[in-house]
Amino acid sequence: MKIARWIVVITGLWLCMSCGESQEQDDPFYTETALEERGPHTVGFQRTTVSYTPPGADTARTLPVLVWYPGISTPDARRADFTLLGTVPIRKARAFKNLALDASKPRPLAVYSHGSGGEGVLAYPYAERLASRGWVVAAVDHVGNTTKDTLGSDGVHEMASSVYRPLDISTVIDAAENGFELEGFASEIDTERTFLFGHSFGGFTAMLIGGAGYDLEKAQARACDQGADAAPCTFLAQEAVQQAIARGFKDTRVQAIALQAPSMMGILKPEGVDVPTLLLTGDRDQTTTHQNASVPIWEGLDDPRDLWVRFADAGHFSFITVCDIFGAGAIAAFEPSAPEDGCGPTFLPPSDVATLNAWYLSVFAEYYIQGASAWAPFVRGEQQFRIQGDAEILFETH
């Protein structure tokens, strides 16, 4: 039964500055004011790769991984360059390449899973915020399901991606245990305190890692509707693939998850998720709709620690800043549905959605992974952050 549900209509971009006192009220790090700016750390950035051989494959799967982290600034530090599709610059990104890791204490890990046809770099506004507050953040490119892959000829069918993706995430966490083989990172990342968040197909991925079940029968019905010799059907018929699905994909190192406009693909059983879950959705989402995705997922979750934050005037692309990266004039060429699914003038500005998402991701992770009790009123749905314009935001808890 839902025990808390309310609507907030507000004006002016600001934080709820009179929302009461917390247990860390004497620590400025754990205040709403602190979230308006980045944390105390300069954000470092490096690239690496991880590899493993997935079930049903004969060759290794090698994945690019982007790593943001609390760095030690130097006078000659240089900004890292970020692009989407390898050519479109991401001008708002602010991280510095190849800084030394601030290893003054073990760092918790956050991992990002991008949506279908996305890239790990889309994590940047959230990764930079978390890294500035002391986290190591890794974003993987799910090879075969990235922007370049889906626009070219190297794409992997969705059933293979649905199995590979959670294995990609566990492989990234494995690599983090060894510091990604980056200088100065060994033994400095606490992978037993991992936070996982993802957009769309990445939300699907996070739920599997969090304990959701994979319905093989439904997946086969979907994969084999074009015949038993179709590639997705053949893939799911492999014994090694079926054994991997039967074992499940839960990774106990992940202690909390967040889902941004998540997909169920019609094959997910969210009832198995047993970690605190932050659900972030837009009521005007046309890709993973409110009725076909958000509501079934929420009704399948039953942990009292779960929180659902709904943006009435957000769409599917409101959560990944592609609207800002490409600009209003070019986004339709990249994704024709985007202007009507988050990038149009009647939607909440994606930069504002990103700001609110960054705040909620931070407080949810810090509360459930690091025990920051100051954030209790926000993760319990008793208080809320506020955003600009006549924005309608709804909150629910179980």
C-alpha cells in the first residue's frame, strides 16, 4: 500500500532551505545548500577497458569504461574533452584528465548503465556531481548497443544485450576491485558499497543486478516470433545462455539502485529486487510509458525504502541531456521522436531535470550506501527538492 503521495507545484530554481534540521546539521557537506554547488573535490577523469567472455560467445567482449573520481588538482591540470558519437562536443562537462586519485580514504563506487543507443559519457552530469562528493564513478559502453552501433551495422540484437548488459556491470565492478589497473587506484575503491543507476535499458539492467527476475519464457516468445532460426531466438536457445539466466544476475556488492525512465522490455520481474530503489520518471514519456513501465515497476517493488519521483512535464529524453548537447534544431535529426519526448519547448528543461536527478541520486546513494542520516527526510519522501517554473512533481513511497 502506498502511504505517501503528494504533488508539489513550485516556482523559482531553489532548494528547500527551511525543511528542518538533520543529524549532520553541523556539517555543511550534508546540507541542501551544499548540493547547489559541486562537492569539495576536483573531478578527475580517465578512460580504461574491461574484458570478459560472455555465455554463448567464443571471443572476449571488450568494453570501454569512463572513470570519474575525486582528484588531486595541479596547476597544469587540463580539462578532459567529451563528445557524443565521437564528434559532437559536450561543452558543459567539467572534469580534468589524468589527475591523481585522492586516496585519503576508500572511495565508494557508483556505476552507470546507459540506455539503448546511448553511451557511457551521458552519465557526465551525475558522475561529476558524485565524484566531486567523493565517489569513484564508472560508466561502461555496452558494446553492440551504443549510439554508433545502432546507427551503423555493428548492433547486437536486444536479447543478446539483455543478457550481456548485467554481466558487463558485474565485470566493471570486478575491475574496480583491482582499481581498473589505473595508477594509484589499487585497493582504493570499496566495491562492497556500490551504487548502480541507469537510464531506460540501463534501468532494466540495474533491476536485474538488484535481483529482478528474467522471464525466459516471455523472452523466447518475443525473440522467436519471426521463427526459430531468427538470431535472437537462436541466442536464447543456447544452453550456456539459459544457464546464465537461470543463475540470475544479482550482484550483492550493489547496495542500492536508481532507475531513470526504465524499461521492462516485457520480460522483467521487478518483484525480486531487494535493495533500496529510486525510481525517476516522466509522466509524458512516450518510449517507456507511465502505464506500461513506471506503474508496473513500482507495483512490483515493495521495499519501504523505495522512492518514486515523478516529473509531470518530462519525457524519455529529459534524463540524458541530449536535448542540450545537440540543441533544439539538431536533435530531431539524431532522434526524430525526441522533440515530442522530452526535448520540446513544452517540457521541463532537461538541464533542470538533470540538476534534480543529480541531487536525488546523491542523497539516495549517500544515505543508503554511506549512512548519511541527514538525508533521511528526502529519501523517505518527507521533504523534497524544488525546481523552476510551474513544474509539477509527484512523490510516492510504499
